[in-house]
Amino acid sequence: MLKWLLLTLLVLPVRDGQHDFDFGDGTWHSQIRRLQHPLTGSTKWLDYDGKVASRKVWGGKAHLEELEVDGPTGHLEGLTLRLYDPKAHQWSLYFGNSADGTIGAPLIGAFQDGQGEFMDQESFDDRAILVRHRFFEITPGAHHFEQAFSGDRGKTWEPNWIATLTPMSGPISTDTARQHDFDFNIGTWKTHIKRLLHPLTGSTTWVEYGGTHTVHKVWNGRANIGEMEVDGPNGHIEGLQLRLYNPQSHQWSLAFASSGEGKLGQPAIGEFANGRGEFYSQDTFNGRAILVRSVYSDITPTSCRTEQAFSVDGGKTWEVNWVSADTLVQADAR
């Protein structure tokens, strides 16, 4: 009998959490209470009111949420990109703030028994803390979110952000001061890609892929998200790129994820000048420290070109390993 029970457990299907965040699709009225000074013994809470808009991206394997609220300390805007890892059956939650256009470290977790819990380790006021996000009391007519900090490795938790969300309709307000460098890219594109098969080995073998690339506005243009889906000799490739504008440095941060891993990579930082965008990051490739450069060029109303290159000598020389030529199929509202 015990042997039969063990065999039964071994063949139970692993839960697919890809649709865990479907409850949040749509536009929601958000009432927020925010603890003004966390981890100080403070009991003063501030009230905020605004909107949250959430939608599926990447065919449902990711969700993008936009937050816009007002309260005693002013106007707050943020976004959360949620990526699902089909191997680990976990979500990675990346938060971005419009004030600096950067993405923080992800919170990792999953849903169980109708509640989602996600955690990471961060620094707050020069202290190492744990951060926890919880989604709970989820119904078709409402759901709740809570952020809490722990300064004692999870023994105790202090909530500092509590949101109650109820359905509503209507767009998030517009801001005419948005930056529009990537507006040319908004829409659906037919993409043709040439990819160097073995970069930094002296290889001259290229393979070709074809498919689609779709880009949508976020934050009314100060950020956008691109979804790519192509096929070629080495199979099917799906990718997602989140682009955030930093109004202080006047630069963009470009972070890429593949559907196989469900995690954002190191962002590339850069800007546009004279109709050409160049973005750089440091990375490792086959155990070697490299520089990565992405270039957007040859931009017209109906076409554009993207190129990726690696350098192992500090940028003195570059080897191109990815070239895509995109042709507009359908333009979205700009």
C-alpha cells in the first residue's frame, strides 16, 4: 500500500502557475495606506488613492502592472513586471519607479491555496532586511496587496503598504511631458534576424530567424515593452524587453528576458543621438567578462534595424552577433 501511494505521488502533475495573476487583469481603483517611516516604531500612516492597470504580455507568461496614485507626499508612479519561470514554477516580480527609471532586484515566490507570497533581501536605511509581498483575499470584485519588512530575518514582519483594489474603468491619466525616443517602435513588426551561431570563437556561421515583434507603450510612452517571437533552424525563440526612461539622467534602461528562464537580465544603459540609439552593459559569456552593445539605427516610419555586438577588449573592437531588420505591419496609437 505504501509503495502504491509513493508511486501515485511521483506521477502527480506539477502545478502550472502561468495564470496565477489573471485575477488582476483590467483597471482597478486602489486605496492605499502607507506607513510613513518603516522600521522606526512609527505608527503614522498616509492615505493614497489612484489606479492600477494590469494586463497579460508575452502570451500570458508575464504580466505588466502600472500604478499611479496621489497622496500627501505627492504623485507616485510605478510598474511591476511579473515573469513566470516554467521550470521552477515560480514568479519573479520586478518593480520600477518612474522617478529614476530603474528596475530593482526581483521578489521570488508562488501562489498556494489562493494566496501569493514573494520575498527578497534588500537594503533599507543601511540595514539588510527581508521584503515580503502578499496577494490575498482574491475575489472577482476585489483583492488585497500587502508589503512588509523584516529586520530580524523573518521572525517578525511590519506591514508598510496595504492596498485594497476594486474594479473600475478608464485609462490612467496622461502626462504630456513623457519622453518619446522609442515611439517609432510602437506597433507590430515583421522581423528578420541573422544570428551568429558561436560568438567570440572566430565562427562565421550565421543562422536566420523570422517572426514578429510587438511593442506597446507603458506609462504613456516613458516606458515600453516589446514581445518577440521567431522561428529558425535552432527552434522557437520568445523574448521580452522592458525599456524604462530615467528623467534625471535622460537615459534608457533596457532589460531582456527569455521565456525559458522567466528572469530579467542585466540592463543595458544608453540614449539616442542623431536618430541612433546606443546602449551598453557588462555581462559574462562562456565564463568571460564582456561588454554588450545594442544599437537601433536606420529608423524610418516603416522600418528599423537592431544590432547586438560583444567586446572582450573593453570596447576597442566589437563582434556583431545579432542583426534584425524590422518592417512595420500595424502601427498602434501613438
